[in-house]
Amino acid sequence: TKGWTKLANGDIHGVDISEQQWSLITKHQGIMVSLDQGKSWHSDIKITNLLNSMADQRPIQLGKLMNDLHTGKALMGSKYKWIWADILAFVLVMLSLTGIYMWWKSQKRKLAIK
């Protein structure tokens, strides 16, 4: 079997492989293209310039949105995301306590029926 070979360095967010070219979406270098199956890489200037010109208009990635929702950053911003964490902690404690209470009541009801 053929082993794995590292063909590119960096924080890679996406890969597109076709017969003519391989493309990587990287965090810092932009779009990198290889025409020789990963032996050498060069920046795709047209796409990188287009993405840079869109700056604040770029669509948010689903993974980033999910992370921001879970941390509270999407709802309350970076400064107040601790409030979201406190709200979620409170909800978790309340669900746990009410779940135990409901279970305990059902056990009492079962004993009363017997």
C-alpha cells in the first residue's frame, strides 16, 4: 500500500481535486493551486483578490456559525458571550433537577398503585 505524503502546509479549510488541477483553500495564503498533483503550489491571484475585495461581505461558514452559536458570540458578541454560558449552565442545572423530580414522582406513583 502507498503511504500518506504531506503535500501542503498551513491551515487548510477546503480541498478541490480535479484531473487538471488541485486547489486548496487556506487561512493565510488564500487559494493555492497545483497543476502537478501537489508537487508545487502557487497562489490563484484572481480568486484571492476577489475574496479580499469582498472583505466583510463574505458568507459565514456553517462550522463557524455553529461555533459562534454554541459559545454565544453570534447572539451577544465577544464581550458578553459569558452571559450565554451562564444561561446555558442555568438551563442545564434546571433540566437536571426537573428530570430527577419527574422521575422521583413517577416512582412514588408506581408505589402508590401497587
